[in-house]
Amino acid sequence: MKTMNGFTLVEMLVVVAAIGIMAAVAIPNYNDYTTRSKIQEGTSQLADARVKLEQFFQDNRSYTAAALTGGCPTAASLASSTTYFNYTCVNTATTYTVTATGKTSMLGYTYTINQANARTSTIPTDWLPPGLTNPVNCWVVKKRSAC
């Protein structure tokens, strides 16, 4: 009786096909996961800026001078953590709007928050939940998920 050593061509093709199918599912899911982690940078900085602005307002009854005291996020105050977003702040005596605009791999993502805690998202269409259009009146942080 003859013994066989190694694998047949059919066995190798089955293994290659199985790896291909797993990769076809895993790679898009991994990309979505990394995008979700990058979104957290923007939304957490906006939440932090909101807290600083509200604290300033409690002390001064105005948002006007908040930019001078570090209340509004600026490139200088967030330079160490602006890998994926640029931040802008527009404020008057009674209102403010802080915006995180995506850059590099996050182009197309924009998140905002204002003095009324109204949150909006502008995101790529493949991330939009069914039935919604841009801008969405909340922070969408997961693909095709409601807020």
C-alpha cells in the first residue's frame, strides 16, 4: 500500500477559498471598527469643549471672552490630539457652535455641538442610517446605526 505525503491541489484550493471568504468579511468590518475609534476623537473633544464653555458661561454669563481663556478649542490647545479632525469655534455673548471637521482618513465627517447641546453629524452616505439624510440631528458614531 502506498502512503501519501502532502496535500492535494483540491485541498489547497479549499483552504485558499476559505481564507478568501473570511478576509472578505473581516477586512470591511475592521475598517468600520477603526473609523468608529477615530470618530471618538472628534466627539470627545467637542464634549470637552462644551463643558469648558458652559463652565465659563456660569462664571461670566457670556461666551464672548471664552476663546481668550481656552474655552473654545483651537489648533494650539488641541495640537496634540488633532490627528483626524480640525476644530473651529464660533461664539457670541449667548451662543456658540463648535465643529469638528474630518481630515486625512476622516474626510467627509463633520460633527457639531452648540449651547443648546444640539448635536449634528454630516457623514458619508454609506454610513447613514436607513431613511436619514445629511445632516443628521445627532452624532452618528456607528455605521448605519441610529443615534
